[in-house]
Amino acid sequence: MTVKILPVEEKQIIDSYWFYSDFYSIISRVDSKKLWFMNNYINLFDIPDPNQLYTFFFNGYYRDKMVEFYDCPFIDFQRIALDRQSSTILNNDLFDFIKASIDGGYYVIVMIDRFHIKEYEISARSPHEVMINGYDDANKKLYFCDNNANGKYSTNITCDYEAFHRAFHILEIDAHDFKDHLYLLKPLENTDYTFSLTYVKNTMNAYLLSKAHTDEHYNQALGTPGLTFGINVYDKASEYLKYLAQEEVVFDIRSFHLLYDHKKCMTMRLNYMINNHHLIDDNQILSRWRKLEATAQAVRNSILKYWLTRSSDTLYKQMEQLQKLKETEKILLQEIVDQLKDG
């Protein structure tokens, strides 16, 4: 076969980080009811870093940020060792392995240095993961998904084999799982997976309690000192903005975009629970939550505006908005939890 392109979903639910976008690009084909999203993307956690804010969704035991790839029942996931020096994978040529994987229905996630690919228009080293979803052997071209030159997630990036080989082979990074491995992901049909109201309610409670889980044995077994969970990530976000106003940390909008994604996911979930009679919207819960979503979006946009104006006043105002958002969300989410029945 000279050309093979696996389908990807262009419109993302979550696009704050590439691995959420890659993930949904794949499972949207086999999880049309979005049940995985309804059950997950409720709790949050923050990884401490002296220079940046790193806030992510918490969907299970912390292996790395891409825990969904390991645990999702709609994904056949494989972690494969590679040799960058010889450009081989399991003793196969790089491109032979990629093409065979694509032919078998597997998407390939691998780290490259995007500096070597002209489509990115990058002038410095840029190690990053990309998800390969197709090839054109006649024109020696690969198709993949990643954040493009404008920082937006794109599902139609291409480059020639020669440039990709350089980007793969010449990768200057410290020890990293993606330096020595790549991931294979294949969507799986799963008719047994269902929405779990009990799990959703417990996870909402954990979020409100700023814990990984409502089960203390689980929390003790987790072994993740230093992480901040749940609604207390707002405090970490405010602290980050204070340091940013003092120019003591690096500007990074992604965690604020994730807070907005978090509200979008909850809007979808509330709508699902109301439509499926798990939740009665007798106090305009959905419309009130949509206001929270709009506020989170406004906070993100204002922080983006700071990058243009460099006005510290903008950041201090958003610190106040974050605290108001936290308190309003806490009251509303507790109201939702109190109404939900175990089921």
C-alpha cells in the first residue's frame, strides 16, 4: 500500500495539552457517546515546579501525564523501545515500522525535534511528541497531528521522510521516556463500558476535598508527595500569577486553558446527567455552571492579554477572579453532589 491515512477527529473537546487532543482524536470513533469523558476529567492536580504552572486532569494512578493511554478501555496501548542511533524499532527500519503500524490501524506517538521540519517555522531546538496517523510512500511523506506553528492543535501536518528522519535521529534531550520509547495506540470497540454515577459522584467529592480520591487507603498508596489536588489548584494558579507579575516565573497559558477545559467538560457532563435523569435541573444548575465556564474563559483570555500588555494589574485582577471562581464553583458543585444519588 502506497498511501494510508488513519482518520482523526478535527474538533477537540480538550486542547490545552497535545496528549488530550491526540487521545480524543482517536477514541471519538469508538466512544461516540463520550462515556469516557463523562466518567473522567473531573479531578485536577498540580505538579510543583519553580518556574511554571503545571495543572492537569487527574484520572487515575499517577504514572505520567498520559495516564489515559494506559487505562482507557477504548485504547489498545503499547509502549515500544527504540534505537535512535540506528533509527530502528524492534530491529525494523524506522519507516518500515511506522508504515506497518499504520497499516495495522495503530497511531504512532513519537518524540522528534521539530526544528528540522520546515512546516513548524521554528528557529531553535524544539523536542516534542507528534502523533503519526498516515503516510504517502510514493511521495515519501508522513502525516501527523501536533500543535502547529501558531500553537493550535492541527490534524493535517505533513513532512517528507528525510526531514522526519533528521528530526527523529538528532534529538538532544536528557533522559526521558520518549527518548527511548514510542507509543502505539489503536481504538477499540467496547460495548461493556458504561457511565458510573457512583464513580462520578466520588470523584466530584474528591475534587471538593482537594484529594486524589475519597478513599484514604488509595491516597496513601498513591505516593505522590508535593502534588496539589482538586479545587485547591486555584490557589496554585493564583500563586503563579503573583510570581508572574513579579517576573519570577515563565509565562505559560496552558494551565489556565486547562481550567477552562475543565469547566467545558463539566458542562457536557451536567447536560448528560440531566438528559439521562441522574440530575434534576430545578435550580438552573446548568445555566449557572455555564456562567462559571464563561468566567474561566474570560480569565484565560485576560491572562493572554497580559502577554501583550505586560500589565501586572491584569494579573492581580485575575487572581481575584480565580478566588471568586473557586468559591462559586465550590458552592455549586457541592449542590450538585448533594443531589446526585449513588447508582
